[in-house]
Amino acid sequence: MESFVINLEDISKTGIIIGILTFLIGVKYPDWDFKLRLKHRSAFTHSPFILFLLYAVYQNGGGEEYRYFLISFSMAVVIHLAYDYFPQRWVGGALVYFPFGMSMGEGFSKVFFLSSIFFSNFIAVKLMQTSSEYLVFLIIGLLIFFKEAKKEKRLFRPLTLYLLVYFGTGYFKYDELFNWAVEPLAEAIKLWLKVNN
């Protein structure tokens, strides 16, 4: 835990402010399909399509502030899609639509959402440079997630999906962080088994 505190001082405060503001705007982005006069849950806005374009811009000279913007925007899209993955029923406006108005159907919509969530989160985690950034953006993401829960009127299943994807992709990049969290838990389980046998 000590290394996290030390590394936290190296995180750009400007980047965190950009991140928070971008989260607040980015979580609304997928519903811009209304403003763009597209069918609701358009494959254009409910996918990582725009994120791939923004990532290409970053690869061609985006700076540090832009990196924070892209991390936050990607994670905000993940939050929105995690909520959208759990509609009351997979019919009508719950389905993903191609820009020309053709529905994908329930099975394809589910696969589309899951892959969009994964790739959007993958972009965010790929751009993170330290385990401290990973933890700080997790905390910001959770705050935004709980803020959105009031409007969405649901929490447990979308939050579970969000955390599974976030920790799943983060595990392969920040194994030292997971070792720090898992090793004490493993020791506690061993001790409990020893005492109870």
C-alpha cells in the first residue's frame, strides 16, 4: 500500500480534473444518438468506434492531458454500456441498431454490448501508465457509477459487470497490485483452514 501513496503524488492534478469532467460528459455520450438523429442505441454511439478514432489521434501526437481525457472517456462509455446491458426486456429500444435502423436482435445485441464494454475498457487500461492511475480512475469511475445509479434505478448487476471487466483487464497489466491485495487474503484463508481443521 505504501507504494500506492508515493505514486499518487506523481499523478497530474490537472489530469484528474480533466478526468472527472470527462467522466461526467462521456457517460452521456452513447445517448447522443438522439442529438445525431440516429435510432436509439445506435451501433455508432454504443460502441468503441469513436474511441478507436480518438485513440488514433492520441497515437499521432496526443499529449498527457489528452491521455487522461481518453482514459476517462473510455471508462465513461463502459459505465453507460454496463447499465444498458441490463434492460427490463431485450425488445425495441433495448436492442442495438445499425445506423440505417436495422435491429440486431437480442443475442447479437448482447454480444455487441459485451465486446464494446471490453474493448472500451481495454483502451482505458492500456493508456494507464501506473497502478496508481489504475486505482484513482477506479475510484472516480465508482463515484460516477453510483451517481448514475439514481437515474438508472439499478446497481448490482451493472456494477458487477463493470468491476469484472475492469479487474479482468487490469489483472494482466498490474499483477503487483493484485498480488498486494490477494496475498494477505490467501494467508488469511490458509490460517482459517488451519484453525478449523
